Amino acid sequence: MKAACASQAGGGLECVFDRQALARAVDVFHARGERVALVPTMGGLHAGHLSLIDVARRHAERVIVSIYVNPAQFAAGEDFDRYPRDLEADRARLAAAGADLLFAPDDAAIYPHGLRAALKLAAPPALAGTLCGLSRPGHFDGVLTVVARLFNLVRPAVAVFGEKDYQQLLIVEYLARDLGYPLEIIRAPLIRDHDGLALSSRNVYLEAAERQAALALPQALEAAARALTGRLSERIAECERQGWAALIEAGLEPEYFTVRDAGDLGLPRPDRPWRILAAARAGRTRLIDNLAVP
Ligand code: AMP
């Protein structure tokens, strides 16, 4: 895989695997005065990921996409082993989408002392101890641990994250502020399939009936957003109850369906934006989705 990627470096999209090669490529961009945007991903690329490249392009002359399935953010028993991995297919998609460089680090490039011995970051409990953090303890610690390393290695002026992973986005914004990274975090809108399902690398796990059932997730969010338009606080509890019931009715196993403050994920307050967030399982596949309250 690596040899194939490297051998085509001149013809297709250039792909680097280690710290030194990445540093050389970034130095060349910087020497030309070009701003670098980073789009971190775990691969299994779809149109949602590619939309992040379009956003990145509006903020920088060079777009570096990273692909790394980060073991630190998967708990035992989660889907680390079966997560979709096809570097050459992803690389072709990135070339067509106009990325400038693919950083596909090996484990040593991210965790040179090994994962167990690596310095770890702890996500702020107020943001990480709720929603996905409840069913995936340690997940956001793992996300921050890898994102900080990617920031250090790529040295981007901007980094683009999707609103698909809304809680992650807020936690990464916190990281950049808290540690004073000299970069800007750019939010990219959530991209959906033609039928409304949020695009996700994990959608490939879904069997036909599960995929059909999964549509209840965006539909329930839409219904709640409609009912809450104008932000009628007295309707929140009922909307949450109905959303939960709609997921069960469709055969999904809901994990949460909740209206939160869009800035800190606390209880919604009348004078601030709200976000409706949901997670549910369709069979073995865990799905997340969210929507702004108009
Ligand atoms: P992942 O490969 O799942 O770790 O995602 C990499 C980046 O792509 C994250 O910033 C995600 O929020 C973003 N992303 C994934 N799916 C979508 C989507 N459907 N729409 C917008 N951004 C997405």
C-alpha cells in the first residue's frame, strides 16, 4: 500500500507517511508564503469529507488532508478493527477533490513512544462528560490527543471540522483556545445523503433495512426543529419525548435525543442558540446526527 502510494507521488496526489516528509512538504508551502489548511479525517471518505476540502480551500492556498484511524479514540469492543480502510481509493477521491497533500501517518509518526507511553490530553468534563461522552468514555480524550499532534505536525493556519460531529467540534475549539494554538478552527456544515441521512463512513455497515430505519434520525430531528421554531421552551420536554419515541418506533435503539445550548451543550437558555442532538444504534451501527433550532 505504502509503496504504491509513494511510487505514484509525481503523477497523482502526493502522499506522505512520516514526520520528516510532512515537515519538508509544509516547509515548502510556508516558504512560498502559502497558508495551509488541515482537514483531519479517519478515511472512508465520502462527500461530507470532500465538502470540508471546499471549505478549507476558501481559507488557505494549500489543503492538507490527514487520514489516520486513531486507536486512542476507540474503546475496546468498538469498531476500530473493521473501520473502513482503503487508502488508494481515498487518495483518488482527494486528488479529484483538489487536495494538495495527503498525510497518512503510520502509528510511529503520531505516537513515536507507542500509544501506551504517549502523553495524553484530557477533554474538559463540562463538554465531554455528556452526550457521546457518556457511552464512549475516554473517546474525546483520544480525539484531542491526536488532534493536538496533528496540529503540531502540520502547523496549519486553519483546520476544518464538520458539524456532523458537533460535540467534537466544540471540544476541538476549546482545545485550540485553551492551549493557544495559532490557528483558526473553521466549522463546515453537515452534509446529508439524498434522503436526509447524515453521510458517515459507518453508513457502509448498514444493511438495507437498517439504513431505512436510520432515516428516522434526521426525520425526528426535523420534526423537533419545526416544533421548536421560535424557541418555545415549554415544548422542549415533549419534543425530546417524541423524538425518542420516533426512534424506537423505527426500530432504532436511541442513546440520546436532546435539546441543548449550541455553545456549551448545557441546558437550553432562551437568549442563546439551541441545537438538537441525537445518537442511536441501527443494529450494531452507532449513528449520530444534529440540527440547529431555527
Ligand atoms: P471522520 O473521518 O469521521 O473522523 O470525520 C472527519 C471530519 O469530517 C470531521 O470533522 C467530521 O465532522 C467531518 N464529517 C464527517 N461526516 C460529515 C458530514 N456528513 N458532513 C460534514 N462533515 C462531516
